[in-house]
Amino acid sequence: MNILSSIIDTETNDLTTAVNSAREIMQEIILSGLSRADFFKHAAFQGGTCLRIFHDLDRFSEDLDFCLTDDEYPLDLEKLSRSVINETRSLGMDLEISPNKRQVRQTVGFKIKGNTRSILEVFGFNEDVIRSADPDMKINIKIDIETDVGDGFRLDHVYRAQPMNYDCTLLDMTSLFAGKTAAVIGRNWKDRFKGRDLYDFEWYVKNNTHLNMRYLEHKLRRDGILTDADFNGTILKDLLKERFKVIDYVSAYTDIEFFVDADERPVDWDVNHFIGLLDDLKRD
């Protein structure tokens, strides 16, 4: 038994469960590699995967999102990539790194991918689940680093002991909630609505998380969504109501099916449900 098979349940015969479980450990290995490169002295972890790993969000997540907290930091993607590759190779994984092809706003990063069968074999999953994966199937994890530092965020510094040992800086819960709310209001969904944003927004509200209004205001002004001189709770609720009215909830629900266990999926998503959540929205 190798170190990876000792920290993961490899008894499943379900490919989706195996891939999600392997990806989650890979995410923590990547975080460990970034920590060894001193990345978290200058940047913070954010987004749905941060919420999953450090706050027990009950859905799976694919990508790793960060924001710079030090506007003097000379971001070196090659150095970060080397540290991640060294970390994964030390555990027997042969992965590829390539730059992100599409940059959004002031966001840079890279993508990590590896052959699914090879990764599941390294983790020690049984032959039946390994063979059920297409030979060309890949596990992909995208790293996005937001370089527009802004202001108003708050930070938490944590030490992770299991399954990997590493230090990490992350946005505090109020700031994470602000980032997710900005995504709900302003993400360009086009013809595909990201149900994960709605799922997480509801999770924050139901967990009585306070919303960092100062940080949210910065993000909305940066993105050109908020142009009025004032910003307050009434304006925020109006923005959210207008957004909730145009969402295709069937499309949004379809988006979460791969990331949420069947017995945890919501059954009441519609415009009235999400507008009703605003009565319980708490703000800092």
C-alpha cells in the first residue's frame, strides 16, 4: 500500500466517485506544492474548492482559485508549476502542465492534467474501476490566479495536517461569500448557467454566513456592474433579484449533477426560492 492508497477509500466500483475522490487528493497535493513555493505568503485560496476543503461544503469541486494579496509580488508561474510537478512526482504521478488558453479579466494560471487510468492506478483503485475509464480520459485541474488585488478582503491562515501537511492562507468566510455573490451577479454564463454558484450561495445563506459588503462592492465596481455612487443592502438585493429572474434553473440544476450526490440535490430551485433566501441574507 502506498501513501495515496492509505489516505483514500479505494473500494468503490463507481468511476465518478473514484475520479472525484482522486481529484480531491490531487488538489491538496497541489496546494502543498504551492505552499512549498511560499505562494501563500502573497496569495489566498478562494472559491468553491476552498469552501469544500476547509469548510466542508457538501459538493465536489474541480478547479483551484486564488487571488493575490500582495501587489508587489513578482508572480512566477514557471516557479509555481515546477513546485507542483515536483510534489506530484514525489507521489508517483506523471502529470502535464500547460498555460491557461483563455484569460478572464486579470486572471492568469495553468492547467494540470493526467491520464485517468494512470492516476487511479497510482491511488490503488481496483482494476474494474480503472478499466471502466476510457483510455484517453483525463483528470483536469485548472489553477486560476486573480491578480487584481483590490481591497476589503479579510484573511485566515491555517495549517493542514491531513491528508497532506501544508500551510495555507485563504479568504475568510465573509470574503469568500462576497466572491461567490459577485459571481452569481456578474458571471457571464451565456447559454450555460453555473448551478454551482447558486448551490454555494444558498449554502452560505443557510449557514448564516455574513457577507463582506466592502469586498463585494470592490469586485462589482471593478467589473463595471456597479456604477452608482451608493451601495447598500437594498441595492444588493435588487441586483440579486434581477439576476434570479433570468436564470434557466433547469440548466443550472443540470450543472450540479456531477458535483452533488443524488440525495443532496435540491428539489425546489426556482426564482421564488432564491428571492426568498434574501430574507435571511446577513451582511457585514
